[in-house]
Amino acid sequence: MTRYAITEARIVDVVAGKILEGQAIVVEDGLIQAIVPQASLDAGLRKVSMGGRHVAPGLLDAHTHVFISQFNDGGDMLPSEMTARAGRQLSEMIDRGFTTVRDAGGADAGHKSAVDKGLFKGPRLFVSGKILSQTGGHGDHRARADYCSCSSASGTGTSVIADGVDAVRKAVRENARQGVDQIKIMAGGGVSSPGDKLKHPQYSLDEIRAITDEAELCGRYVMAHVYADRGIRRAVECGVRSIEHGNFLTPETAEIMARHDAVLVPTLITYWADGRFGMDFGWAPENQAKNEEVLEFGQESLKIAHAAGVTVGYGTDLCWSPKTYQGDGLAMHEAALGVVEALRCATVNNAKVLRLDGKAGVIAPGAWADFVVLDANPYDGLACFGHADNKVVAVVKDGIAQRDDRKLFAA
């Protein structure tokens, strides 16, 4: 049995939006057992002093791509090498303070198992497997002159083209058979795909209903890539639970999302990063123009969703731009929602997105002992999680230090 207490810490209470002092966090077998006055601790209990540093909940990223890192993945690079590279990406993610991530397509149950078994150092991983896309949809990356009707949109196996009610049901069942945690669909056009427009919804209503029904039958939920307001509304009314991106959300559709208890996962940092690096890694001018359009409206969608009572999560979606910017999107949320709510997006709100209420994203009894230790108060500004002015000095997952720059957890 592993039992100790974190002391001399300024505890970041993301629910109340305040800092707790004079309290100790009692950790036992990977869980938070209690939060008690430091003076009440048993004399014989091992104490781990933070030296007055701030201790925040481990961060959650609800839209990552750990398997994808280069624009030409699946061309010359084999999945075996991509998986080896994913191990490095996962290790770097947890070192940034992200103790739980949801992969939005590409990573599968094998990647998750590699983390769980300790083959890869990394965050707790929730995987989507192959993304479902209609022919000509955002997951269909064939060139216009390519008439191959392959079921997989690329050699990476990151998506599967499925058309019609029977085909999408089978695709959901196949993903479930392979052990995914949630089902990802393309419900609208995207920035990087050549054959669609951002405003065009994808999949028929019958197809989306079949997907959400099949997902519910096997205990999963559906997350949908979609930008256009019409596409968001269609998806939510057909049972999609998690809207990814959602940049063109209107107040009227946000009200519908709130009534259906749907959640929004914005991915603002990827547009900023891709705008900076896109032409270097192989984008066409058309891709760049789409990216500028979604970047322009991104922060407004956060404000609209929050005002309607929609849970706003935090995602990064850094596929081809450097994943080192993973923490920088928090400052963009801060600019839209304020520092307290922005930190909630990547903690307690994302816990709801991943259906981990009470387990992740909070420092509370019964939650996983996942912490980020900082040489700064995050409520003074979330740039402390960014790559340029990073103040993270330790990261703990399941009560075990994954990063410990100051040797705080050394026995």
C-alpha cells in the first residue's frame, strides 16, 4: 500500500475558483483519500512537501492526435514507425501536465494498452480508433483523380469510408470490437480535406441516427467533427454528444446543445499553429484560407456556448504543427472566458466531456491522484502552462511522479 500526504502546497480548487492553503492532500494507492488540515496529519505518515508551490489537478486534453504528427503520414511512413513516434508524443504530453487525453482518431486500443502496461510513459488514454467518414467527407483524403474505393481513407488507417445505414452500423461495431472508448465521425467539412467545404454538413440524418444508436447500444458515445452551425444542430438533434471545433456556433444552436446536454470541445490552438506552419508542411492556399476563416470565429463560439450553459472543454488537435504548443491554447481560452473558467475547461469540464466526473480534473476525495506542480499561481495567467513561459516542475499520475524537476517526490 502506497500512502503519503502532499504538504506545504497551495491547492488549486478549480470548482470554487480559489486557492486553498494550510490543507494536505492524502494519497493512497493512486487515489485522493482525503483533504485535511495539515496540522491534523498523523506523525508517522510520509509527508511530501511542495515548498509552497501551487498544485493543480492534472490537465485533460479532449482532442489530441498522438498517432498523427506529419502531413504526409501514411505515405512513406509505416504505422509501425508512427506508433513508435506516438510513444514519444505521449511521454512529452504527460511531462507538460496532461495526465488524461482523448485521441480523436488514429490511436487505437493497442496504444492505450501500451500506456496501461507501462510500455509507453504517457497520460491515461481514451481512443477513437478509425474515424467514420462519408465518401468525399473530411476523412476522405483521396485526391480528386483517385478513383480507388478503398474502405480506408489513407494508409495510416486513421479513417474508414462508410456510406449508408448498414455500413455505418458495421463500422461502429467494428470499432467497438477493437476496443475503442468513443466513436468519432466527420459531420461536416474540414480545413485539411480537399473535396469539401466547411459549410456543408456530412452524413444523412438516418446515418447519424444509426451511428449514435449503435454507439449507445455498445456503451459508447459519439463525438463529431463539425464547424457549420447547421451541421452542429443536425448532429446534436440526432444524438451526438460531443461537438468538436464548432467554430460557427450560433446562440440558437447553443441553446439546443444545452437542452440535449451536448458538450463543445474547441481546438483554437491548432488554427493559430497551422496558420504559422501550414505552408511549410504542405498545405495548399485553399487549406490556408479555410484555416483563417475558422480562426477568425473560434473564440466567439466559446463565449456563445458558455453563455448558453453548454459545457466547454479544451482540445488542441495538433496534428502536423508542433505538439509543444499543447498548453498554449489555455491562454486563448483565458482571453475568451477569463482565467478561472479557462482552467475549468481543461480540468473539471473536460472530465464531464470524457464521462470522468469525480475521477479526473479535480483535487477531491475519490479522484485519481493526478497533479501538476507549478512555480506559479495559474490564476495569475495560464501562460504558465505554455511552452515559452512554462512553470511546470512536477507531474503526478495515479499518485506516482512522472516528472519531478525539483526532486520533491524523492524518497
